[in-house]
Amino acid sequence: MSFKHPLDECFVRLKDVHFAYGERSILQGIDLSVRRGQVVAIMGGSGSGKTTLLRLIGGQLRASQGEVRVAGSELSRLGRNDMYALRRRMGMLFQFGALFTDMSVFDNVAFPLREHTDLPPEVIRDLVLMKLDAVGLRGAGKLMPSELSGGMARRVALARAVALDPMLIMYDEPFAGLDPISLGVVGQLIRRLNDALGASSILVTHDVHESLAIVDYVYFVSDGRIAAEGTPDEIRASRDPFVHQFVHAEIDGPVPFHYPAEPIGQALLGSSG
């Protein structure tokens, strides 16, 4: 099956998407689009539905209602073989990297090439070295994941995510747990690799400032809905209370610090009585 990706169309398109786990609603009426070549961030508080969106786009979950399109194909209409063919054109960087701990750095990056292609070993070797070189780790091929720093492990995971030159790359909290230097390096790699591949990238992230420096567009998700969206400049200048609170990490705002409870004075009086 061939997949379309014309420059003048949305490469990923979610239209009026709803999703629920049983009776528990997660997403309600999501509209979202990603064009070819864009890096798009999805931000929001924990439990707002961000990772669920990635799973819908990757075909792991199916929307309860609405339409999810990737590369011109409506995912709910794809058969098993076509879905697997589409997924092979996607790259995924999992939270904290998720490297295979019993494989070397080289073998981690080679794994998708060995699994999904019939390329000869010498070609796979050259491709792995090129991917590792792109993330600055060509000399680390013989190391095991346990010998890597957190930033190095994330860069190896990034090399593995782009091993098959995917048309769509998804990142689940790519900056989590990184020191400021590693965070900056990974952020610039995400932007540079996306541009070099001519791909589209979607980042689920809490890291506002690093993300706004590299992305083209941002969606804020709250309570299963798109609460705000815009370019980085529009987000920085936004007066929307939710966006302002999130961008500036403020305690007071639409997102409460305290879990709902009776007033503290009333609770203390009640406990003493």
C-alpha cells in the first residue's frame, strides 16, 4: 500500500475525535493537524489525554468517535497488514528511551533495520553508523545501555527512532529527567533530524521553554479538549489564563493546586471536636 503525503495537505489530521476507557471519557471533540515538515508540541497537565493522542495516531487505540487520518489514510478503515505497513513508516521515542538493556548501542539501532528490511549486514552497518553519527555517538556503538548517561541513552533512542527514515516521528516526554545541557542537545537533534528527513514530528511534553524554541505549533490539552493552540510566539504572548499559568508555572490559575476539599479551618475544627 502506498501512502500519500502532499505538501499542501495535513499529514496528520484528527477531526472531532472522542475516546473513552469504558465510561471514563478521556478525549472530547479533539481537532488537531500536523503538516509535512512541522514539529508540533502537545502540552497539558498529567492525565489530560496527551499520550492517548499519540496512541490514537499510532493506531494502538481507535477513536470512539471522529476521524484520525495519517498520510491520507483513515486509520479505522485500514486492515491489519496496511496498519502495520503504515506503522513501519513511523518512529517512536518512548519516555526515558526504553532501550533493550541486553543489546549494545549498535544492536539497539540496528534492530528495526534487521526486523523490517532485507538489507545485507554491511548496508545495515553503514546505516547504523550514519544514524549514530547524526546524534554524536558513532564511537559508542559497543557500549551497553547500562554504560550510558541519561542524555546519551536518549540520543541512542532517537537514532533508533529514525533508523528507518520515518515520515512521522512521535516523542513521549523526550526531555524527562535530562540535565540542561542534554536537554538542549536532544531538543536541537529533534529539530535537525526532522528537517533533514523532511518528516513530521509530534512531541508530548511538559517542558515549555525548550519546546517553544524548536516547534512550529503548539496544542494545549486540558480535560480532554484543546484548550488553546498557536505558534510559539502566539503562545508566549497569550493572555489565556490556562496558557499563562502553564507557560509561567504559576500556582494560581485555572488549574488548581489543591485537590477539592473542605476549608482547612473547618477540617481542623472537625478533627479537634
